[in-house]
Amino acid sequence: MRRFKSRVLACVDRGLSHLGENVKHVIYWYLKREFNTDMNAIADKPEVFMRLLERIYGSGVNVIEKCIVEEISKEFKIEANDFIEAVKKAKRASKN
């Protein structure tokens, strides 16, 4: 399970890197501050992470979500329409 979480986090990191390193760090800081959770919980709580991104970016979240979903899809060889679905499918794929 630990391997799955680290792979998802690496995908999120790569997806957020499109925004720049500083922005990525601010997102992780905001996750800790506002939701009392850290980046290591993203694979367990994808809904919380999406709420955070929606709070920060509003309707612009779709572009960011697409970048992250593409990374997860490549990493786990799955197809998904959104982040929450991607994490769930990735979890199932990693058990095989």
C-alpha cells in the first residue's frame, strides 16, 4: 500500500509542477493548514485534495486536475475522467 501512495503522490507532484515549484509547495502548505492533513494523505483522501484545489482555483481546477489525471493514467495504465476516479482505479490496478 505504501508503494501505491508514493506513486500517486509522485503523479500529483508531476501534475502540479506545471504550475511551478513554489505554487506546488503553497498547495501542500494550504492542505496542512486548512484541512489538517498533509500531502501523504492525498491517496487516502482524494476528495479533500480536490476540495482544496477547487477552493484555490475555482473553475480553473479542471486544467490542473487534467494534468494530474494524465500522470496517474500513465503511471498505472488506466483511464479516468477525474482525479477521484483515477485514484480509485489506480488503487485497484496496484493490487493486481
